[in-house]
Amino acid sequence: MATIKFLGATQEVTGSCHLLQSPVFGRILLDCGMHQGGGGDVVERMAEEWFGFKPCEIDAVILSHAHMDHSGMLPKLFHDGYSGPVYCTPATRDLLDIMLRDAAGLYERDLERENLRRERRGLAPLPQEYTIADVESVMRACETRPYRREFAVGGARVTFQDAGHILGSAITEIRFEEQGQSKTLVFSGDLGKRGAVLMNDPAVVTEADVVLMEGTYGNRDHRTVDDTVVQFEEILRDAWRRGGNVIIPAFAVGRTQELLFYIGLLAHQGKLDDWQVILDSPMAIAVTHLYDRWLSELDSEDIKPLREADKKSLRQFIPRLHLSATVEESMAINKIKNGAIIIAGSGMCNGGRIRHHMKQRIWDKRNTVVFVGFQARGTLGRVLVDGAKRIKLFGEDYVVSARIETLGGFSAHAGQTELIAWISQFTTQPRVALVHGEPEALDALAEKLWREKGIKAEAPAEGQGWVF
């Protein structure tokens, strides 16, 4: 009998990983994500990570998309003995190359610093959990498949559908015959919003025996995009009047490109003051170049304003855009006293250049910090969104005097109503597992599904398994 074991993103929004097993196809791993947030840096988290299986016994990996909480443990998986294929869409493969190399560089530098500190205290060094060679192994193992084209994984038939979350994101359908029965498992990955800028709407899927559906925003809906853009415009206008800078902790993949689009749109509509826009993230710069290469695959209606403005890329769409790639360019931003919109990673402020910009500006009441995505528990972003008056950065205390704003409508995840609509389209009454959500969000979603649709949904605990 087929089984699915839930190993990550169980009652939390991070570390996506699920193990599907059957004599028909062996062992398939759905995602292999890193846990993010929860305190500690990447070195500590990597040292604590362990697999609930032997990597050498896995037959295939199917990757929903390139975000680190879905892909970040792939190099360690290979380091620890996995040698099979990684199936993903072509755009996911391109994004993965950027993201895993960037993460490996950060990890190796952080590990070197941590081991120097440990040496000074007379402690044994931490082992290196993976190297850039393991990233190379991941990339060589990637076997890309386009949307809507069935392919074989062992005795299973697999199809990717567009999830509408980020470039290349996929809903995975897995069909197989077992003991004379036809069985289907559908893994939503992360579902995007309907009408999200640049992205196509999530594909409609109607048949499954088991569905794994994300529930990040299972307890609420987002503001409409139109209302969010108006709110963003008002925040920028107020910040301009107060004579400060705007700091936006942004996820390098998807959210940054969406922000660039809307800033460019405001500029071309004459609704933007004379802001200098600075993209201070080498990875986000590389990803933006990649989005520009894939423009033909994005929503044709959304990119119409670029064509009307005679712009061939997102980078050309913003009149005063500066791409800050080097450390020296990033440090030079400290000299800018006002008039700059600074977009930098990481999106949850748990690493990257954004923490240096916070150090320079969080204490100044003229400045504004705008959060544009989900902030996981244990991250600095969540602490600030929850209203902290003081924070600690680089071992020092800082007062929070800058204005803190949140724009929920730019989320790349479906809200509660859209999640309910997506699962309601199934005609086969599947068993539903809610994953990738905090407990209160999953509980609220499950309760509403049962009350309004008669759909029973469960939120499995880590390590729990189902037979189907």
C-alpha cells in the first residue's frame, strides 16, 4: 500500500518535506526544504537539521519550487548519500542555480566565522554539512519537465501544473496503479493568489485520492491588490514628506520583482515622488535578470504596461533604479540621508544586507520599514511586525523609532477564500492534509472547510504517516 509521511512544514510555515512510498515507484521525496526562523543563524540550523530517512534509499525528488524552505536541504541530501534525479520545471531549475549557490556562499562564510569563535573558546569546530560541490551535484541531477506534460517516475505518472506562486512553481499530480486500483496524490506546493501580478492563476485540479494543500494564510484573506497599491502609494507619499528613507525587506524571488513592477507602474502613472530606488541584493538582481528572460511565460496582461511604455525588462521600467551588487556599493547606501527606497534581503530580516540597513535606520523616526510578506515566528521581521519597541542587532540594542508598515496584499500565497475555492474544485472527495501553515491558520481553515463545504481536512504532526 502507498504511504505518505509528513516530515516538514507540519503545523509550521517552513521546512517542506514529505516522503511518498509505494512498491510501484519506490520512495519519492516531495520537496527538501530548510527550516527558517526559530532563532539561531544558518550554521546552527544546518547543524541541527537531520533527515527522518536514509538519503541513499530515496529514489527520486520532486521539487515544487525554488524557495529555500522547499529546496534548501537538497545539497545536504546529496552530501549525505542521495544520488538520484531532482524533477522540477525549467524555470525552477534556473532559480535553484542562483539560490543554492548564494546560500552555499553564505553558509561557508558563516561557518568559518563560527568555527573561529569556537576555536577561541576551546571548542571543537562544527563540521561542514555540505559544500559547493554538493550544489553542483544538485544542479547536474535536475531533470526539467514543462507544465502539463506527463512524465514517468518509476511506475508513477507525474504532471506539473502552474501553481502561480513564483516563477516555475508547480502543483504536482502523481498517478499510479497499485493492487489493481488507480490512485492519485496531489501536492499543491505553495499556491499563488488569483490575479497576482506577473503570475498566472493557479491551475484547476479536480481528481485525487489524497491532497496535500498549503495553508499559510488559512485564517485570513489578503487586502485586494488595488487597495494594497493605494496603501503603498500613501506610505511612500508620507515617507517622502517626512524626509526619510524607506526600507523594504524583500524576498529575492517573486516579491522583489512584484515590487519593482508596482513601483515602475506608479512612476509611469505620475504617482511617484522623485525616489531613488536601490535594489541591494546580488541574488535579487540575478533573479530579476532571470524574470526578464522569462517574461514571455508570465501573465501577458500584466506585462502589457511594460510594452506600452516601450520597456523590454523590469529593470528598464523604473526611472531611477540602481542595482547595488558589491559590498562597497551596499555600504555607500549608508551615506544617503533621504529620498531612497532600499529593497534588500532577507525578507524576514533573519540575515543578509537588510540587517545592516536596519542598524543604520531603525532608530530614526523619519524612516519607514515596509514588510511585504509573511514573517515566520522567531524572525526579526516577526518581532518588528508584532510591535517590538527595542531590538538587538549585531550584539547591540536599538530603539525602534522608524514607522513599521505591513502590506498584506502583495503576498504570493492564496488567502483563505482562495484556498477554499481551490480545494472545493475536487470532485473525488479526497483525504486532505493541510501543511505549510501555523496551527491557528490550519485550524481555522479546517473548521471553515468542514462548516461551509463539508470537507474534512487534517493537519498532520511531524512524522505522522498516512496509508492510502
